[in-house]
Amino acid sequence: MSMISVVSMVFLSWLVVPAAEPMAELAGQTAAPRLVSASWLADHLNDPDLVLLHVGSARDYAAHIPGARLATLGDLSVSDSSPDGLNLQMLPADQLEARLEALGISDSSRIVVYPASNAIQSSTRVLLTLDYAGLGERASLLDGGLTGWTAAGRPTSDQAPPARQGSLAPLVIQPLVVDSAFVRAHLGQAGFSIVDARTSAFFEGASTGGGEARPHKTGHIEGAVSVPYNEITNGASQYKAVAELRALFDAAGVKPGDTVVAYCHIGQQATATIFGARLLGHPVLLYDGSFEEWSRLPNAPVAVGKGK
């Protein structure tokens, strides 16, 4: 096993919260649960240290959970539109720290993230970014998102909360992100599963990703397995039960305890599948360059069909 493999598994072990009680604060634990319910959030909405992030756009922010602050993917990532550039990459630590502080996040903050729509992958991308920044033990996802909140008859607001500048100690970046060399080195290696989180049509080759100017190759990373991001929720941005999630990963060939190395088109959908893997107790890593980068690499193996 390579040195990065060992480091990743050591540092990522604390990121996994037991799946048996995902909806409740667990007595005696300092880490926040991965998921919180609308009832939990309603009870804690006025907590002074709560930072609630509405992940969406200025347009859908017109109706948000009271007290929520707008966070866009552009706020917390960097994209390069040049011919060789990649979309939706992690920010350098100093820039990321400044962006998080601008959202009101401090060292004492309890952070809850929710999606504005049923696009769960946007909010899980922000949550993974918080993990990457070393803040994951104090961050949770609102199960059901804004859709579930409003379906329960809970109120929304069109008023932004007063601006609040946070204060963070220098970030301790966590080894959550890997590159193409890591993926190549771990294809077929025992204890690692390279997981494609795109929908089945892209994995099997019925559809091809990318745009007209920069199309991706057709198919998937040879040796990867398919756990589509759109199959891990039950609508309204609510995650499936643990038993259902386990069945999905088992069917794909992901073994208990495997480190899940997930990718998608540009590193967004993969975070939703990563979140599901973590609910099952898997160590997780993100290939942030994803298929956008893999498609451009010389001699990077690509296959079509259902895979193994």
C-alpha cells in the first residue's frame, strides 16, 4: 500500500459517523451526525453558533429557511475555462478559509448544509469541501433539504440574515482529494473500489459527457464500478435507509471496509455517492479531476458496457 493510501485511511477514519443513528445527536460524541432532520433543525434554528447554508442560486434563495445564508458552488471552488482547465476544483487553503469566513463560519460554528432543490449533489459537494477544510466534525446535511422542510409545513423567508464575518484558525486540509496517478495505482487493488457516480447511461456508454467544445470520452474508467448518485436518495433529497444503500454498494461489488474512490463528470455528483458510502462506514476519497480529466490523459484506460 502506498504512503498516500496509509495517510488517507488514518485521517479519514474520524470522518465516518455510525449509520445506526444518523438523525440524532449522539450523547458523549463530539462529532456532529452526518444527517440531521427537519425537526432537529427547527429546534436549533436560533442557536447562536449555528451557520445554516442554502446551497443554490440567488434566484432560489428568494425562499429559504429562515437564517440561512446563500452558498453557491462558485463561492467554494475554482474553475478554469482554458482548453486544458478543469471545472469545480478545490480552492487553495488561504482562499477557502477567506470564503468560509465570509459565510460567517468560525471555529465555534455548528454548520448545517441543505440543497435548495432536489440537486443533492450540490449540497454534498459543499459538505465535502467543509470536510476537506477540516471542519467536517461540526457539519451536517439536512436530510430532505428545502423540499422536505417545506413539505412538512415549515416556514421560509425572503430576508437574508445580517452579514457576519467568521473567524477561523488556519485550515488543516484533510487528504480527501486524489489525482489521476492515485486512481491508476489503485485500479484493481484490494481494499479500494473506484466508483463511478454518474448515471448508468454515461457509465455504460449510451451517453457521452462534456460539451461540444470539450467532449469527454465515451464510457468509464476501466475497472470502475457503478453506484449512480441518483439512486441513493428517495426523492426530496432524502437518503435511502442504510440497508438499501448497502444493497446498492454490494451489488456494485464494493466490499465492506473498502476505501471508496469516487468520480463523476467534474467532481460534484461523486460527492453524493461518497456521502452514501460514509453512512455505511467506508473511508472515502474524491478524484476531483474526474472523467473530465481522465478523458484527456494519454493511455488512460476507458471501457464501455456494464463493467464487472
